[in-house]
Amino acid sequence: MTEETPGFDQESDVPAEAESAQTHEQAAQGAESADQTGAAAGDANRTVALTAQLDQLRTALGERTADVQRIQAEYQNYRRRVERDRIAVKEIATASLLTELLPVLDDIGRAREHGELLGGFKAVAEAVETVAAKMGLMQFGEEGEPFDPMIHEALMHSYAPDVTETTCVSILQPGYRVGERTIRPARVAVAEPQPGAQPPKSADEGGGQASDEEGAGPDEG
């Protein structure tokens, strides 16, 4: 007879409930791991989205800053242009007023030359000249200065042996300027060097020539 080995035909001692619990535990661990993975992926997506939004905000801020800087620069240019125009308008108005006053100043000058600036007329004349000077009016033109067509107007012309260039020899009417603006050139009489006249020699040249002439004598035989 064949003997049967005991135990091979017996059922497993592990109950079905334990196997089911173990399966559920593994499924729960898998689900938890999946949840963690999904949460990590969600955090990464949110980080990317926030980074992109931050970049957009930085770009918008840079554009608005550039706009403000451009507007500020335009405003500064506008202020400088307005100030420059204001000064120019003031100078033009002042020059126009003083130009109308020049005939009065000419009359005052002629009265002073003839000794007629006396009494109350003298006080008024000096007050007018003081006000004109405070407004920036400056007189120019002197005898003996070189003729400059930019600031002189020649009304008379002559020749003189004692000048080496065109020279103002008489001031017929003084010139006037306000700042750098000439409102009337000086009206002058000018003299030019005599045609064909030789320029005067210096003392050294004259002395050397005299010494040569003095040293020269008749040849002795």
C-alpha cells in the first residue's frame, strides 16, 4: 500500500480575511503615493504659473517705468523751452522799448555836449539814463578803435597818414546793445591808410639804417 504524506492535501492556514486586508493596504499605499505625486505635480504647475505671472508683472512695470521717465524728460524739455522762449520774448520787448528811447538819449547826449543839461532837465535826463542802464542798455563806440562792420556804420570816409588800418576817427552817434544783441550800430567817421603810403618803420629798423648811412663814407685813395 502506498502511504500518503500527511499535510499536502490540507488547506492553507492563512485566512482569506488577512489576504484581503493586505490587498487593501497595498492599494491604499498606492493611492497615497499617487496622491503625493499628483500634489507634487500640482505644486510644480502652480510654481510655473506664478513665475510666468511674475515675469509679466515685471515686464509691465518696466514698460510703465519707461513711460514715466519719457514723460518726465519731455516735461523737463518743455519747461526749458518755455523758459528759453520767455527770456527771448523779454529780451525782444526790452530791446524794442529801448530802441524807441534812443532818440531821447541822443538828445540828452547833444545837450550835454553843448552844456545845456541844466536844472530840472538834467535830473530828468540822468533818471532816464539810469533806468535804461538798469534795463541792460550799454553804450559803445570810441575814437581810435578799429572799424568793425558788425558793430559800426561808416557815415564818413577819409584817408590819414597816421593809421595802419581802417580806424574810427570820430563817433557821430554812439552804438547801443542789450546783452549780446546790438540794437543800433555806432555811426562813425573812418579813416584809411593813405594809398601808396609805406607802413612806419620801427625804431630798430630806423636806427640800423642810420648806422649804415653814418658808417658809409667816401672811399680813400
